[in-house]
Amino acid sequence: MDIQQFKSLSRAVFDDDAAEVRRLVKSGMSFDAHPRHGNTHLRTACQRDALRALQALLELGADPNERITYKSPVDKRVEERFTPLMYVASVAAAEILIEHGADVNATSATGLSALMRHAHFGCAEIVEALLRHGADVTLRQHKRRRRKALSALEMAEASLSFWLSLPKEHLKPGAESVIAGHRRTAELLRSASAV
């Protein structure tokens, strides 16, 4: 893979420039992952909420269920076999992926689903959209080291508990809306689990 080509397409995706994405892909640039850290153009589009670039990539044949193994150059974490749906920053991005065939119940190498990941981060609107599209609340992430296998609800409740345990004087402005998102996420998952 030519790193310069990867960077050119990455820049177009980063800038949400659908016309440039189309031009570059039609000129022969591939959807290949970055050889060092595994980042993909769909991952970038999802994280940046670059909806026009995301739509263009999918229309040009990018796989909405691609498996991404990302190796962070910063903290060395490895996200193995994640899907683009696990990285979306908005309901709109999730809907675009789902319209193009994204599997809402696909899991990573550790059994993490998009529902679990977004529950952990308190993304209530995305959790609600995934539930509407049939996300399975009974899935559990595989047991890792000393942790037990967790469901999306257990992840949401653990995250909410963490936020509620912080002393008020340590919370930054805007923390109340973060806590509200975690609270709403836990409520949505409790309701879905009761059905």
C-alpha cells in the first residue's frame, strides 16, 4: 500500500469531502487499512461523523461490516475485529451503515458489540437507534482477565455508577449532561432487557 495514497484518501474523509473521496477511489485508491496502526477510512468517517464521506465510501463498495484491528500509536491498546458501527459518533452515521447492511449484533474478538460500546460511553441516542434496529441486549462480552462477562446493561450501569461516585468538586462543566446520557442509556437498556 502506498502511504501517500492512504493519506490523501484519509484527508478527503477527514474533511468530509465526498467528491474528492469519489475521485480518489475511482482513480484506483483502495480501502485498505493503514499498515502500521490498522486505521480504515470507514473508521475515520464514523469517528469524525463525516456523513457525506461515509455515504460515498459505502456507495463505492466499502464493507459496512469490515473488521478493523486498530493498534493505537498513543496508548498501545488494540481494538481487535471492531466494526465501523462501534465507532459511530451519531445516530445519522449508524443509520447510514445499517441502511448499507451493517450487522447491529456483530461482535469484536472479545465479544464486544456496538450496543455494549455505546452503552459504556453513555451514548443514549445511538443505543436507542441500535435497539430499534434489533440489537441484542442479551449478548455478553467474553470474560477478560479478572472481569466477569458483561452485558450492555451491566456496562451502562457500571459507567453510571462511576460517574455518580465522583465528588461534585471534581466534575468539570458539562459533566451533568454526560451523567444524564449515562442515566438515559441505563434506563433504555433496563426497559429493553425487561421485554
